[in-house]
Amino acid sequence: MARAITFTSFLLLILLPVLSAHSDDFTYTLKRGETLYSISRRFKVPLELLLTENKIKDPSRVPVGTEIKIPSMHQVSKGDTLYSIARKYNVSLDDLIESNKINDYTQMRVGTLLIIPHSETEHFDKPRDPVTANKVLEQSDTLWPHPGPKEEFKGKLKGVVISGRIGDRIFSISSGSVVWAGPYRGFGRVVFVESPGGYIYVYAGNEKTLVSVGDTVQPGKEIGRLGMNVHAGTPQLLFLVYQHGKPVDPWQAPRG
């Protein structure tokens, strides 16, 4: 039991920051006695923005139990610039400007509330730097979970995004024991395999898993079927490798 708790905690540690890095994915359940006005004041989000984000026309007719999406906001402080804010939240400057309909970005008033758009690294729908990685792959016979196109993923998670088709087979690239197999919000079904050398291989984005916790796998063992990345709208697998809680370059991670 202690072992299961340890690896569940590890799963949360490496995946949860990606999902909760910004509050734009946060939802709040309206409780008895609360109104959109009080929620607006509590989370310091303009009422108009709450209405727009949740497609609510009449704020006085929102029933108890309604899930209210709370968008991420930043209040401009002395010394802030759009560039520094974009870097702080790991979003592009263009997206920040577009989301806030800013015409003159040289004028930054202290106290202004800015909407923080979705970060490119919050989900694995916008991988980066594919050219070099693909060239390396094309010249190698290295074993991968899936033979599809691979693109490097950078940000809070260091890994590889692999594209394919719904239902494609996903394979373990190493021997080891399955220490986690189940759903995780935003990542479909996730499989963790721990190798004898202490490496943790993470296969996220499965529609279906074919192994259970405690199973022993070998290189080439089918462990799942590829699912849809709901954020990108295409089938994608996010492949990560860790050792001692630190990310390992999947291109260099041990196989077999």
C-alpha cells in the first residue's frame, strides 16, 4: 500500500503542475448563498469576464451547483512589463497582447487586470523544436513506444510528443514493473513502468490501457492503445522518462 501511495504522489508531482500552472483551468462550484458578484470579488476577476467565459447572460439566474470557470488574471505591479508578465506565465507576448486587446503596449498602468491566456506548455498540444528531433529519429533504429512522428516537448515537462491514429498500439520500451495504470485528467489513461535501473517511463495519452499495476513487462510489450488529445484535437502520446524524480532526455533514456 505504501508503494502505491508513493507512486500516486509521484504522478501528481510531475503532472499536476502542468494542469494547474494557471488558474484558467480552475472551476469553482457555486454554493448556496453565493452569487457571481461575490465570486467576482473573491477571485478578483471582473464580472463581465466571468459572464463571457461561462457564456452566462443573466448573473442573477445561476443555480447552486453550477461549475464556474475562473480565468487566470494578473494585476499589474510597479516594474511590470508585458514582456516580464509573458515570461512569468510562460505564454507568448503576442497571445498576451491579443487576449487583452492591447493597442499601446507601452502604457502599463499599475493595478490593471490582465487575462493570462493558455500557456503553450500547459498541455501537450503544441510541441516544439521538431526538426532536429525528427532528423535524429530518421537516422536511428531506437525503440520507441510508437513509430509515428516525434516532436520535442519543452516546458514544465521534458518529453516527446508522438502522433498517430486512434487505437494505434503503444509499446513499452523497457523491461520493468507497472507501478501506475489509470486515467488522469487532461492526459487520458497513463501508464508508469519502473525499470530495474530505477528509471520511470511515463506513457500518457492512451485511450485504453492493457496492463495493470504489478504486471511485469518486457521491451516491445503492448501496454495501451493511443487516444485523442482533446486539447490538440489529434491522437498524441506524451512520453516522459524520470530517474530519482528528475527528468531524463527520452532520446537518451535506456531501452531494453
